Amino acid sequence: MDKTLGIYIHLPFCASRCQYCDFCSTTGEPRKMSKYQEALITHIRESTQALSPYLIDTVYFGGGTPSFYGAKRIVELLTELKTCGNVLKSAEITVECNPDSMKLWDLKALRKAGVNRLSIGMQSANDDILKLIGRRHNFAQVEKGVEMARKAGFDNISLDLIYGLPSQTPGDWADSLSHALALKPEHLSCYGLKLEEGTPMYKYKDSPFLPTDDEQADMYLYTVETLQSFGYAQYEISNFALRGYESRHNLKYWMLDEYMSFGASAHSFVSDTRYSYVADMQGYVDGVMGVNGAKLLDEFEPCTPQSLAAEYLMLGMRTTRGISREEYRSIYLSEFDDVERLLQKYVKKGWAAEEKGRWHFTTTGFLVSNPLIGALMEAQAQQKISAFPWLGDDDEAATAARE
């Protein structure tokens, strides 16, 4: 047995919903937690045979707000997973937390059960902005949360931040980054705001209340430069870590490694097959428990070599590790020449670099990565590069990326 597997468990409960969130989550329904917990445990037990060929080397509890769901339930789920699967003692086990629902005794219970990594949703150090986007905490609670986590024995802490928020200036962002660094986390995730249709914050689309595209680009470039100067290496578009503290679980997604998930809306990639569960909490519970023949699976799609090659390009180029001819050919059993010719064009424009046979985007390339990756996927499909006239104009590429 030498195959490894990541486990993701989705806990869709929140005390309140953030203005920008479009994840599968629910608010104000703590009484439903016990039924959801029962369904998760039942599902894990039913998956014992599917788990048996693997060594589980990462576990991730996401949400929703796992810290709101409660340490007792999380420990119960982790214990069940250890009973039904082969969880390595060295496994990276992460729990997402919001500062307003972190408690010292809960953190101690999680650490004692084997949780060794926390991802804390800081988002900003500006209390006015936090209130505007619907966060329940203030920055003082972030500081307290990190302090409690250290006291509970956690030496692997990640902070999540968002730039490009309404009314946020470059100065505000620099201040938030400075405050985050002062807390000395091992890992930082810095995401550009993405407005999703159907969320309350979608009303700000095209609003002058939002930072301009150029301001967001400046915030991103400032982030990369500042974090590098403090020893945080960028290893994916939005993720930075001290040496040895990269998120091993998230790297599975970007490197096409296998992972199995449990919970409403959760996605899995096992044996070259992608599948997901219904994006509804009650629907998931009914599906697992077999209520009136309720549907559990939402999507089920075996991957072809061509679709895997497309994912390899799309996901691999999000990382600083990048892609290589040898890996591509091992997946797709096809030539890399068309993709490589386009990558060479990117190098000339300063968007990509090639080192020891591996191709990756530069910081500037990450800024315009969406259309660049799209063009690579078209090249993979052997379509003419002439279909992308913006390749001759850097400004047009930048504009296309922002759109």
C-alpha cells in the first residue's frame, strides 16, 4: 500500500453569511447539525472499503465555519476517519476557523485529537471593512485567536486575506498585510475579491466603490514583493508559505493527486474520476440516509486523457512549480510541441519562465493568467494560435485577464 489520499470534509454551518460568499452553507440552523453529523459518520463508515487501499496523508475540514460547527463534532469525525481509514500519524490535518468562534478549550481538544494546522479567516485588519463585508469579527479577535492557537500548541497557522474589497485602498491593504505579518503565521492565502452573481456584494460590480483593476494589480504585486522579502515563497497564485509550510492538502488539487470528500457539495477525484454530492445540506443528509430514494450524487464524470491534460495545464500553471513536457506526455500520450511554442512566446513577453525543463508563470504572468491558460488549452486542442490576436499586445492581454 503506497497510494496516498487526501480527505476533505465539508461543514456548511455558519453563524452568519458573509456578503461575498457563494459557498454551500447555511445559517441559524444549529439544530440540524446532529443530523448532518450522523450522515457524515454513516457516509465515512460506508466508505471503509473505498478508503482501504490508501494511506491518508492530508485531512481538511472546510466550510462553512468548522469552528462554529464545534470541536467535539470535528474530533468525532476525525476519530471515525481513523477507524475506517489509514490516517498516517504524519498527516497534515487542517481545520478552518473564524476568529469569533475560536475558543481555547476547543483548540486544545482539536490539537489533542491530532489536528495540526489551522486556517484562520482574517480577511482584513480594517474593522470598518470587516463590518461592511459581513464578517462577525474584528481584528482584535484575530490577534486573540492566533494567541490562543499558539497557546493550544499549534505551530502551523495560515491566515486568509482578501484584497480588492469595497472602499479598500492600497494603503489599507498594505496595513492589513503588515498586521498579518506581525502575527507571524507560517502560511498566508491572499485572494483577489471575486464578485459572484447572487451574493449581496454583487451589487458592487462595476461600482466606483471598488478598487480599480490597476489598483488591484498593484495590491497583488505589492503582496508578492512584500511577502517574499519576509521569507514567504509564493507557490501558487494566491498562496505563500515559509519553507516547508505549503498546504499539502491544497497541493493535491493543483497536482492532480487523489482526494475523497464527504459532505454537501463536496467534490472528489479518485481513480481518474471526478464526482460531487448535491449542493444542499438536507439533500445530502437524505441521500446518505436513503430517504425516499433521494439523490446523493450531483455529478459523476470519468476523466479522459485529454480532459486530464487540460486540467494539468490549467492547475499546474497556477503553481510556481509549473508543468513539464515529461509530465504532460505521461498523462496525455501526445506531443507537447504546440503548448511549448506558445510558452516560448510567453517567455519573450515576460509572462513565463523555463527552468530545468519546467515552465511556470512569472509574477506578471500570474496577473494575466486566465487568458494565458485559456490559450494554452486551445493550443493543446491544436487550434491556431492566430485565433488569439491579443498575443501581440501586452495591454490587450492585461485587459482580457481582468475581464
